Amino acid sequence: MKRLRWLSVLPIACLLLAGCDQHPAKKPDPTKGVVTGIVFCADTGKPARFATVTLSQAPRKDTKLDQGNPLPSSETTTTGLDGRFRMEAVEPGRYYAIATQEGYLDPWRGLDLPRIRSMASDREQALEAVREWKDYLVEVTVAVHKTVDLSLTMERAAEIGGTVTFDDGSPAIGMHFQLLRKTDKGFSEVGLNMFGGWSLAEVSNGHGHFSLTNLPAGEYTVCALMPGENQLSTLRVCLGDTFRKRDAATVKVQAGEAAKGADIEIPLNGLHTVSGAVTAVNDGHAVAQGTVALLYADDREKARETSLEEDGSFAFEYVPEGKYILTVSDAQDKDPKAEGPEAGGAAPKPVLHYTGKEIPLNVLGEVNEVQIALPTVPPDNSPTN
């Protein structure tokens, strides 16, 4: 089974997503507070039935985020047929409340996550998340023996839909998607890449149709991702039928608008396999761990990325023809020459680290048996485990 590698702190995506991070109902507790209220739909003025209501604790000086989650969920419940909700036994303190439901704005799809991750501390990340979504959060203070009553409103979200087909006209079924929103500093990915998987849960249906919902107004580009192990390792085709994000067409949507016609066509020809193996220079044994990436040669934009298998092999399927740079980084394994088992209290085998390497690659057809030999990093320069 292939091991998945992380290149950055990837937050848990449970907050405010349907069916996730639900807390069991609590019994009344006189040492804590109660939060009640009602949720309305802004577009209809009617109660929001079976909407999710979430309390997120206001950032404090000692804030510690759960695996980088900038809006951690403290309490979650669901409204009834009358749109009302009740939360018992809420710990005293300051919170931000928000309500979400399919078809309405979802905070995660409005956050600039790369910007948030660039913040130095957990508290700064949480404050930036609140700043970016402050227009949709209601601040509430919970006190002992007190009941706080709230009125929350959900805003109708934008939606982008289209069809993915192959260039022979057949529907592309089960495609995943990457959605990028334009910001003042370029494009920011929408959604969360969970555990090396997919940023968005949506896939194209049996007719190749797709719909990306719960979006704030803005300018977006959409990329279809071929089925695979995760979105870093598989082929990406973006609006405008291009493999490059930089060349992708965009679509603008207003609040509550459903933009259709974001169609993508995937070619069946001109795609090839790139495969090979990574070994150690000193004795030729397979390097068991590491990251292999394909970069476009002209601007080093990352096209694909995967992890080494335990036998040192790697493979990229459906690589478009063109000039690339193949890179190997973060390579390491346990010294195969070290004596003694690692069980029974014996000392573990030492870890060997290897220098990275880049090689140019011109893909015009199948590229198999690429052999890359890496020298070890001197022990004094090896990363600390």
C-alpha cells in the first residue's frame, strides 16, 4: 500500500461539512450555559430546516488548533422543522456561531487557506479565518446559568456546473475536481486536501455532469482530475481544455447564481506513462521512501507528484507530451547493512538520508525504466528525526 506524503500542514475538513464533526446531544448542566435560536434562509425568509449550527470558540492567546484547523468546531447541532435549535451544557466563553446547509455558503469554500497557513501562530491563523468570514459569523458570549438566544441567517451560495467528456464524445464518469478562486495574489485552492486525497467531495455523475456548490461570489477556474490515488498524482485538465492551470479559462459567479456550461474535454491520445526506480549510489539498494515530482520545464509549475513504493519504484500515468523536470526529494530509508532486528528491545536501525536530484525529461512516448541513483547525506548534515 502506497504511503501518502504531506508537503504542508493539512487541516481536518470536518468543520461545517455535512455528516462530519457532529457532537452528541448533551444533558442540561447548571454549571454551564445554554444557546438557543432560529435559522432563516435569506433568499426565502423561511426557517432553515435541518441546517447545521456550529459554535467555534473565539481565538485566545493560548489557542491551539486541531491539526491546523482555523475554525475548530466546539459545539454542533441541527435545526428542526421550525428552524430552531438548542445546545445544552455549553462551556462559558466567547464563540462565533454560523449555520450551513447544502446550497448555502460554506465557510471552508470561502477561506483563503494558503494565506491562513502562512500565518506564524495558531492564534493568527484563527484570527485570519474569522476576519475572512466575519460577515457570516455571529459573536456570542456564553455564561453560567444563562440562556443566549440567537437569530442566524444563511445566504444563498453560488454554483458552478458543467459536463466532463472524453474527446470521443463519451461522458467522463467519476472525475474529481479542483476548484481555484482568484485572489489579489493569484489563485487559491477551494476546499481541503484531506489526508492526501481530494480537496472536494464532488465527482461527475453517470452522464459526466458535475455541480460545485456552496461557493461565495467570485472568479474561479475548474480542473477535472482523473481517478487515481489522490489529486497530486493524477492528470488534471482545466477549463479551456488545458493541462496548465496558468492557461485555464475562468468563470465569474455572483451570490446565488448558478453558472452552467463549465465544460471540460479530456483527450484520449498523447498521454503516456513515466516510470522508474530510485536506488542508493553506495550499494544499489532500493530507496523505500521519498517524493517524486514532475515539473513543467519552462516555469517549474508542479504537474504531478507521488511517493516512492517500498521497492523504490514510481509511476505516473497519463502524462501529456512535453518537457519536464523529474525531481526526487525527502528520500530516506533504514540502513539495510545495520545488524540486529528492531524487535525485542533492540536498537532501531539507523535512518539514511539522501540528497535530492533533478533530471530533464522529454516525454514524447512511453518513458519507462528511468533509473535515479542518490548519494547519502553525510551524517552531520542529515535532518534531525
